[in-house]
Amino acid sequence: MKYFDVHTHTNYASLDSQAAEIARECKKLNISYIDVGTDINTSMLAIRHARESQNVYACVGIHPNDVSRIDVNIAISEMEILLEENTAIVAIGETGLDYHYPGYNADEQKRVFLEHIKWAHKYKLPLMVHVRDAHEDAIAILKENAQGLKVIIHCYTGDSALVVKYVELDYYISINGVITFNSAKALKEAIVKIPLNRLLSETDAPWLAPEPFRGQINSPLHIPIIVRAMSQILKMPEEQLAEHLYKNAINLFLN
């Protein structure tokens, strides 16, 4: 079977020292993955990892939670240079809105989000979107500004009512290790609402390790566990689902 983890962070400190080994082990297991940047440094590392391994691809962006901790003007300029100089990039992000933590700056997050949408249009690349406690605003911005773009709602953990709103916009929905948690009843009900041709799999490593590794450092090597759990909920043979997920990712990012 072939697997595709569309969102992971082997460019983060907890995994970066093992990134080359993880890529080699994943290749043995027919696992491809996208290393996702959340600032200029992790975006540059993602590009480096993609250049070093045939089964690794790069996504570059500025995470909404970083907006309040950086000089946004400098970060945007640096990202524009990075985009101009590199052809190893298959998506723009991780970008979006996150109103979960106190002290967030909604206006600045929206400004940076819109910059990412512009880049996705300019370079004709998919948009990797993070949304937490901000779905109403995110949907409004996407509806107005992301027409014609391929949009991925990454790390989806919401319910059926919310997922239908994204499905109606023809967005891709990416599911991670939370689907293996006993407590994830709403997510397990939501996944059946997602059209098979818009379904993706991810680890979001180093976070959200699936059962039985919950609480440990996650890795792209755990993507088969997530696909297996998804197949059980969807009552579909694991091999058949893995093939659909792989083809969805290839068509989205590499065609």
C-alpha cells in the first residue's frame, strides 16, 4: 500500500534531528509526506528536507499563532523571496486563523491570511489552512478571496454540521490521529459526510499521535494507523481507502 501524509512537521526541533532517518524509513514503507513550514525558518527546513528526499515535499507559510510574536512586514517580505527562489514548494501554508489563545490579533491574522491567499493565486498552488475557534471568519474570507483555489482544511476535528459547510465549498478535508481517540465521537460522525475524492490523511506530527501512541511524539511513520482507523469508520477495505487517499494527494499537490 502507498500512503500520503499531507501535513507533518519533521522540520520542528523534536523531529528535525531524525528527519533524514524518518524520510528513509517512510520510503521503505511507501509513505510520502509534506513537510509544512510555520515561519521562515521551518519553511526553509521544509524545502531542504524536500530536496534531500524523493518522498518528501514542502509547504511554506506563516502560522496564525506566530503573527503576534513577529514583525509581520519582515516575515511577509522574507516569504515572498523564498517563494520566488524555490521550485520545490507544492503548497502555501500553514496559514489561517486561530482565536484559541488569549492575546491573539485577529486583524493581523486576517492580513497575513490574505497574503497567503494571494501567493496561492500567484503561484497556482493549493492553500493549507489552519482554523481554530475562528471558522465563521475563515469561511467568510475564503468565500470572498479563494475562488478557484484548491483549499485544504487541515487537522479537521469538528462535527458534521461544520464539515458540511466546507464540503459545500468543495474543499479538501484532512483527518489526523484524533480519529483514533475514543472521545472523538463527533469527528467519527463527521468523516462520513466528506466525499471520498475530498478526503486526505495527515499526522500533524510531532503532535496528536494516534492510539496507541497518544501523548508521545508523533511521526509520519504513524500514518498507516490513521488510515486504518478511517477505513474502519467508513467500512471500507484499508487498501482501497489508502489508494483513494494517495491518489487524492497526488492529484492535489503534484498534478
